[in-house]
Amino acid sequence: MDAQQAALSKLLFGPPLCARVDAAEACAELDIALGTACRLLKGVFGPEENESANQVELEVGCVSKLPRDKNGLIARRAMLLFAFREPEVVAAFDCELARDLQMRVLPFFAPRFLRNSAQSPQAFIVAAATLSTLFRGERLGNWPREVAS
């Protein structure tokens, strides 16, 4: 695993289970990554004064203002993970994990997360971590649409 991929994995899924995590420190790192994702997503949705672009900034701002505790950490991770549906965010983090999330894991699991009104961000994170690590390269339902030969 290269350094970029290891850093992204730590941001999204946390450190190894045997390591202790400082929630405030992890939240600070995630706030930086969410700021990057926010700028990229605003570009996806159009000009600066576009209603959709402004909504992205508002939502990221709300999550970034959450307490830097366990619940705030989960919310930040889930938001950043969900942002990997967009190619611009994937390109910014540029690693195999980012591409796998966008092309295989999130198309499979994000609709289920949304169908449940995003009410279980911890389950979303754990499912994505499981699918991207334990089942790396496996087809998930009909994702990816094309099978690599």
C-alpha cells in the first residue's frame, strides 16, 4: 500500500484496531480533507454563487462545526467517504483506494445509505471498509459494470 493510499485509508476508516485514536486530532485532519473536497464539489456544481454549490459549503461547514468527539469523527468520515462518488474528489486523492471506492464500493452501497436517510453513518463506514479491504477486487452485485479480464 503506497503512502497516499495508507493516508486515505486512515482518514476514512481510522487506524488499525490495536491503535488508539485521538478524536480531536483525527477530526482536524478530516476537516482539512473536507475543505479540499468542498472546494472540488463546489466546482462540480457550478459557479460560486450557485445554490447547489452554496449548499455544499453549508453542509460541509455544519459537519466541520460538530464537536471533535467520537460522533463528530464518524460524521466527518461518512461525509468524506460519500464525496468519493465524484471523480474530482477521486482525482485529488489519486490512489487505488479512491478509485475503488468510486467505481465499485460506493455505487453498490451508497444507495442503501441514502435509502435509509443517511441515519447510520457508522454502518456506512464499516461496510465501505469491509468491501474495500476484505473483498478487494470482487464484484459487488453488478459493480463494476465491466469485468476486468
